[in-house]
Amino acid sequence: MLAPEEKLKLVPKPYLAATARFANGADTPRDFLERCLADLAAVEPKIGAFVHLNLEGARAAADQSTTRWRAGRPHSTIDGMPLGIKDIIETADMPTENGSPLFVGWRSERDAASVAALREAGAVIVGKTVTTEFAATEPRGTRNPHDLRRTPGGSSSGSAAAVAAGMLSAALGTQVIGSTIRPASYCGCIGFKASVGALNRGGSHDGLSQSATGVLAVTLQDAWQVAYEIVVRAGGDPGYPGLFGSSCAPAPRKPRRLAFLETAGWGAASPGAKSAMADALARIKSAGIEIATSQSDGKVAAVSAALASARALSMRINAWESRWPLNTYREREASKLSRPMLDRLVEAERMSLDQYGEHLGERDNVRARYAELQSECDACISLSAPAAAPLGLDSTGDPNCTVHTSLLGIPAISLPVLQDEGLPLGLQIAGFVHGDAESFAVAAALKALF
């Protein structure tokens, strides 16, 4: 085993770009999968991105996909794509353990809506990726593939690490605070958090009102396609119209005007991160794109002020919404819950329903204030994290750069185009509710500038 400070050879594996070779017989989904599995065998013992694998099932699915491509009848453009599933999302063929000792070996005997849709699309489910306890705070040991001494972020820890290391082309994550965008930033891959309700969460153990399904991927095109193939087969959450957009990734569209949000994480940002952001803003301006800031625009200043307490407000809302099932877990075996999870339950039990209603009203007000920017800006940009991934595995990092997108329920994308300390750092593009496709178009245009 490598010493923690040694470097791994990382070979990310975008999928859609490879499919032309499937059609002409120069490559096959099975061969593509085997290249992923070779890297998995080499680096997974050092990274720890997976909690369960089903390699026999993956190989069988890849063989079936190969047959379909040879016959010219793939189920979708992601037919054969090697995927990981965050271990709070149910799979019929593997346990769903929620990062908790309470759920070791637990099986629902069904696929979550997203997983069922992806299997229908022909995707190859390789394994379940490590998550923090109940997709919250307590880490479970996954290491950052760029520096094994550092966290990959959380809670979609394994999903981001596996994609960045070339073990998978894409993986599902979720986000209720910063659980997709932050690990994407730390691991140097694309992170996409959909609008709340845009992707069906049936069978996913993240029932909080700010939670949304996310995709970690090598390219924007791969990320969009995974999301699209879910929604076209399973829709959005009940009562939501689902992801808006076309059957392939939106084409780049140069924005006219962007708002730069410092976010609550800006004050903690490292000098390197601030310098990288300043360089990015200069690059964007030189492309003829106007940047509105809190210093130059009153509405941006008002939104920034309204978002200053996004983390505290989100944590209060999440606490109340976690009262059940945490109270049942405590009764079952409190010793198997982490201290942060027990503290969250105590906070919930001190809160009244009226107080929760007040918190929701405050969130509604912040969302209404943010929506006013839509008539003036094409999107908002910010850092995806205040610095490169921190050293140590006892924390998943600072979420203050990401929590505003969760509070607002809006789409967010992390582009791996910045660096801090020579390590990956994401540029975050945030859109407006149901503006997922528009956010992708802006993200694609900005990525081209780097």
C-alpha cells in the first residue's frame, strides 16, 4: 500500500465520448468496464470509495450492453456506463447501509426510482459508494485521490473519489447542505446538484425538504445525460414537474451578466482560493461578460446579506425534519448513533412546530429575494469550497460556500477549473429554480474559458 503522501495515477474515464467506438466495433462497453475495474483494483484499497461491489452483475450488464451496441439498439446513450450509487439510495442487488452501524447488511429488496431508471437506460451499476452517517456529518474514511492525507469531502465522499480516480464514469450523490458540490470541488470532477424536486428521490433515504439528487461525473455532458435518463423514466419528486431540458447536454451559451456571490464561506477562504477566484473573474470579464458584485449592485448586496445565515437556518430546518426517524433510531440503539446525530435530535425535540414554520417562512423570504436576480443575471458564480481539501479524515470540510444553493433549492454545478495549493478547487455556477438546463449552458460556456 502506498504511503498516504504518495501520488496515485488518476485516469478519469468520460463515457459519452467513447460510445462512437462502440457503434463501429472498435471498443465495447465490456472492455470499457474492464478498464474501470483495473483502476478500481489498483487504487480502491488506498482510497476506500466503495462499501459494496457487484462486479459479477456489472460484467453481465456490460456484456448485455455490448450486444445491444453491436446490434445498433442501445437503450440510451449511457447504455453501458459504469456508475456508482451513493449508499443512501436503495439497490435491489446490494445492501443500503446509510453510513450507519444501524443499517449494516440492510436490504430493501428494491431499486430506488433513480436506480431503476438508470438500469432501464442500460447503465452498469458497479457498486455502492461510501457516504457519511445518514448523509450528514460523520465521515467514514474515504480518502481524496489527489492526496490520500486529505478528505474527499462529504457526504457524497465515495462517489466523487471514485469518479476522480477513474473507477467510474459517473456516480449518484445527494445534497442537503453541500454534499455534492463540495466533494466535486475537492476531488476535481464535475458536480451537479439538481433543482429540488427535479429528480425522483423515491427509495433514497434523504427525505429533507432541501435535499436533491446530484450527479458526479467526468464531463458536463455525462452529468447531464445521467440526470436526463433518470427523469425521462422516473420523473421528478411527486408534485414536481421534473428536470427541464433537452435529451442531450445544452450547448454552451455565453452569459450576458453574472452575479458574483462571496457567500458565507468567503471570509474563511484561503489566500490561494481568493487569488484563483480573482483570476477567474478577470478571465470572465475579459470575455465580455459583465460581473455584478455586492459592491457594485444593490440587489446582489441584498441577496448576499440575506444568505449570510443560510447554514444556520438550513441546520435548524434539517434538525426538525430529522426528528423522525432519528427518534426511532435512538430507541433502537442509541450507542450506534454519532454524537452529532444525537445532538441534532435533541435540537429537534426542543423545537416547536410553530418555530419550524417560522424557519420555513424565513426561507421563503430568502428565496423570493434571490429570485429577483433572475431578471438581471443569467446565473450566479462563487467558489465551490473556501479552499483545497483540508488535511485529515475527521471532517468533510467547510460547507459555507455551498449551503446557499441548498437553502434556495436551485441548481448548482461545480467546474474543476481552479486550483489551491496545487490541488483541485471548483468554480460554482448557481442558477434559478427549474433552470437546470440554462445553468448547464452557462457552465459550458464558462468552462471553455479555462
